[in-house]
Amino acid sequence: MVHTDFWNDGKVIEDMTPEDKFFFLYLLTNPNTTQIGIYQITKKQIAFDMGYSIESVNSLMNRFIEHHGLIRYNPDTRELAVKNWGKYNLVRGGKPILDCIKAELKEVKDITLIKYVGVNVPNDSIRSIYELYYVTSNDTSTLRGEKEEEEKEQQQEKEEEQEDVREIINFWDNNGFGLNNMSGKERLLSWLDDSKFKNPKEMILKALEIACSNNKRYLKYVEGILRNWENESLLTLAEVEQSRNNSKPGNKKPRYDPKKDRF
């Protein structure tokens, strides 16, 4: 991701030549880039893509390493790391992002590049994954133990996710939402990963219960309830219940009442 503020950055305005700007944009956007800000690329490919000579690429590389201090390059592994990649691209987490980062970090050959990028990652959960690799050769046993613990946690998370899926599908199938409606099930399950809820499974099951009680057994109605909760920032069952209590006669204007909503 390249922010429009790139052109207002003091370092870009005052320190970089037009050639520097072109080169830096290439480093940020070429097809070899990864989610983690560390990727393999040869100087020959850079020269070919940009229409430069190898000598020009070497000069620009040295300028960005020594003068600007924005990248590092390992000529043996042909890996390049962008120092502030995490500052602009790794702000938000989420399971798909974390899984991608874990997979890509395992492929990095020069571990020092991981620390170079990782210390500038603002998101705690993402930075902690990078930090697993901040070890010396004398700490390999520690790293092995941490990796084993991480794999154990991943397996536990996977089992919990599978259990969540089973509960939701069983409720859907046993309460008349459509046994063979596979696309509806898939869309509903996407709320497990894509919603803002603190406990997505509980919220989905509650929405299904409300749909049943109102005899509205179809996906559009269930998604309408979930979307309404998100829009109202009701992210837990306790908040939903509090909102419903506030809607009782004599209380404040209701924020949510599923029987009055029309989806």
C-alpha cells in the first residue's frame, strides 16, 4: 500500500531525487513484494524492469541503504527488506493476515531482516510473530520451544473454529433454514472471520434464534440483524441485551428491537 501522503513526506520532498522517488515506488510496488515487507529479488530483474543498468541499480541500492536508511539487501540470499513496511501495511491484524505473515516469515533465509522490519510494526499481535525470530544461534532451543507452542496454539484455534462451524451449521440445518442451501451457509460462516464481534459464534447463533422466533428463516434476515448490531456497535450479547432493555416502555428511545426491524 502506498499512501498519498508519500508525496508530502519531508524525507521524500527534501532528500529524494526524482530518480530516488521512482526507485522507492518500484521497491514498494513490484510483483515480488510480500505481506511481510521482505522479498527475494535480483538486481538484474530490477535493472530489467526499470530500464536501468546494473551499475545504476547498485548505486541506487547503496544510496537507499547508506544514505536514506530505508532498506537492507542480502546479496547472498537476494532478499530485500523495507524498513517501514509494517508502519503502513501491517496496522490491522485478523486471522487471514496473521496466517499469511506466519507462512511468509518461515520462508525468509536471512533472519536479521525479520528483526529489521519487525521492530517497526505497530500492531502488537503482528509484531509478536516477528519477535519469535529475534534469537541468536545460542537460543535455537528456545525458538524451537516457541514454535512448538505456537503450533499447539494454532491447532487448538483450528479445533475451536471447527467446533464453531459445526454449531452454526447444526442450528441452521435443524431449524429449517435450508438443508441444501450451501451458499447461504458459506455466507453466514464468513461472519466468523469478517465481523467486528468479540465472539462471532455467539452473535450468529443469537441472530439465528431471533430469526426463528420471528419465523424469518432466511439468510437476508439473519444478516440484517448482524449488520444492524455492527452498525449500532453492539458487539457482544451483553450489549445487545442492554440495548433491548433500554427499549422497554419508560426507558430511553430503543437502539435495537428485532421485532420492529424490517430487513
